[in-house]
Amino acid sequence: MNRSTEATFEALRSRRPTFWANPEEDQAWARIPSLDVAALASSNRLDRAATLLRALFPLPGGEPMSIHSPLLDGAGLAKALSADPTTGGAWLIKADHQLPVAGSIKARGGFHEVIALAERLALAAGLVGPKDDLAPLASPDARALFSRHIVSVGSTGNLGLSIGLMASALGFRAVVHMSHDAKTWKKERLRANGVEVVEHAGDYASAVRNGRELAARDPATHFVDDEQSVDLFTGYASAAEELARQLAERRVPVDADHPLFVYLPCGVGGAPGGIAYGLKHLFGSAVHCVFAEPVESPCMLIQMMAGFDHPMSVYDLGLSNRTEADGLAVGQASMLVAPLMRSRLAGIYTVSDNHLLHLVCIAFNALGVQVEPSAAAGIVGPLVVTQSRSGRRYLASRGLESNLARSTHVIWTTGGSLVPQPEFAAILQRAKGVAAPCEIED
Ligand SMILES: *Cc1c(COP(=O)(O)O)cnc(C)c1O
């Protein structure tokens, strides 16, 4: 083990926020169109589901339901965080916390996976043809078909919400396996929508394991496997095209002279990994994807450093996997996703819970947006990369320093708009009670 790897492991063990630059990042990453068939397929499927989604989820005010989020100006956030304008570049917020119905990034992967399953079943039953518009999936015949199938998922919360709500809206029997400490309001919301919630002692991984074993015994059950699912992954990957379109609309250039940095909160890795996969496909070496993980749950960072032959978990390092960021409380990274990140990922940084709480507060005060602690992890990304010592070393080693002023930083806020008012007020209250962190030094 070389010295810098040892130093990073030491920072992780002592729960010191740190930035790790991926030594295997391919700095000459080319765009290879043929590789992206999967993402294109999923984007197509979600397009073909536009009418279906509108029929299933009538939104208040008659707004059409779609799985798209706005790209917001983040200048107020940069100012609130006293970002040094000389190192700068523009800040933008990809506001997935506002995604309708599910209120988180999980809408992208989760809705896509359930719609893909429904399409396969309907296709086999002759209710739709290949590549048809998917509106007939809401027909009485389709509902009758789906009611004979169970969709089940293991979840810390947000994935369960997105899978459960979509599955039950289509008429599936929906079962969500949750760890005991999952948020009560999420369980209540699911139950109120006809979803069966099964609570398990132990953490997220054991909820997943239990759910997977139960489903394996029943051929009418489809288990959504957060650690292995390609349909989830491609659903997330299609967000890359959406961002590319929005950047083009804003006339934001992305090329060698105008680098794009994207900061993505990471749990098991599917959401940030899928998006990074899609972005590398579209922008090649001009995009730099940086993941953010809680200090107690840096599962992807550990796996990337440990290599890809054997799974390694946060428990192996003596960490607790207990964090305010329940969407990121994952002990073991996806072994589907980790190897795909090997040459695509720029780096990963870790954030303390206190810092996450502060960032929730700052986002609320500066932009008036409601994000949950998990979703706040990306907010400090531009500071970590442009102002910490390890971030500056990374930029220098990649020859990115001279272009910083022309760079764009996209912070992906991944969830939070559905958090009930009292719950959010309690988070802001907890933020007031903790010491202000000054934690991007390392
Ligand atoms: C699930 C989740 C993530 C991370 O997604 P993974 O696929 O688990 O890596 C980030 N933010 C929020 C709010 C989430 O719910």
C-alpha cells in the first residue's frame, strides 16, 4: 500500500473528512456512442411513458407529471459559502429534490425499473407492441395482469418510496422491506398508498438480503436489487442527457477549455454511478464526476481503493454506517457499479454529519430550497475541489487549474422536497445545536 493510500485509509478510520483523487481516472476518456445503448433505451422508455405518467399521477394545479428536474442558479449558494470568486466558475444546482411524486433522485432509477418490468409483462401478454407508447399500461387489462405480480424492494427509504409508489400506482402488489430505523413518515406514506411495509432489525444490507431471499422463493415476485440492477442504473444514466440539454439551453460550454464538475451524493452507487456513466459518455474527458459520502459510510471510496476483486465494507474499517444522511447509509458499494467507475470517476470526498446539517441550513437560507441531509452532501463539492489542499493537488495534476475560472460546477441535490414540515424543522433545529464545521482543509 503506498503512502497516500495509507493516509486516506487513516483519514477514513478516524472519520476525518477527506478528498481522494482517483489515480485510475482515464484523463483521455473519449466519447464512444455505441457504448450508450442502454442509457438511450431507458431514455426512450421514459419518453414513451410520458402519457402513462400523466394518467397515473395527476399533479396539483394540472401540471403535467414528468421525471425531469430544473437546473437552478447556484450563485446564492456560492456566496453564502464564501466561495473564492477567483478560483470559481459558475455554480448550478440540479434540483432532483424537486422530482415529483418520489421527491428524490430515486424517481429516475426506480420509476424506470418498474415501468420496464410492466412493459415486459404487457409485451408478453400482447397488451403493447415493441417500442409502443406505454399509455396502455394504465388500462384495466394491464392492471388486472399486474395485480397478479408482486414488486418487492429493500430500502433505507427513498428507493422504497419510488418503487412502492410507482408499483402500486400501476396495480402491482408492492412490498417494501425497510431497516427498522427507516424514517417513520416514509413508512406511513407508503402504507397510505397501499404499499406493504416490512420492517427488519439490522441495517440496509440485511433488509435487502431478507427481501431478496423472500422474493427468490416466489416466481411472481420481482425483486428490485439496488446492488445489482441494470434497469435502475440505466434509468439514472438517462439524467445525463437531460443535464446536457439544460446546459446547452443556458449556453454553458463544456469542453477541454470549459471543464464541467459534477458533485453527486453516493450511497450504494447506482444513482451517482449511472449519471457519471452517462455524463462521461456525453462529455468525455471534459466532465469530472466527484462523489460525496458521509464519514461513517464511505462505501464507494473504500471499494475503489480496495480494488474490485472482493467486496469491502465500511464495517471492515471499523466505521458505524450510522449517519443523518439516511439515503447514503450504505455499508457496501454496488459491485456492479464500482468497477464501472474505475476509469470514469474523478474522486470522492467525505462529509461529517454536522457539516451536512449546516449545508441543509445554508441551502434553505440561501436558496429557499428544502433538501435532506443526504442531498446536501454535494453542496460543498466545489469548495473541496477548488479550495482544499488535496483538491488543488488534484486540479494541478490534471492540468485543470488554468481553466477554473471558465469551469461550471453542478451540485446535484438528490432529495428532500417531500420531507414533512415538522421533520424538516427538526433538522434545522439540530443544525443550530452543532458546532459550525470548518472541514475542507485536508
Ligand atoms: C439513494 C440516494 C442517493 C444515492 O443513490 P445511490 O444509488 O444509493 O448511490 C443520494 N441521495 C439521496 C437523497 C438518495 O435517496
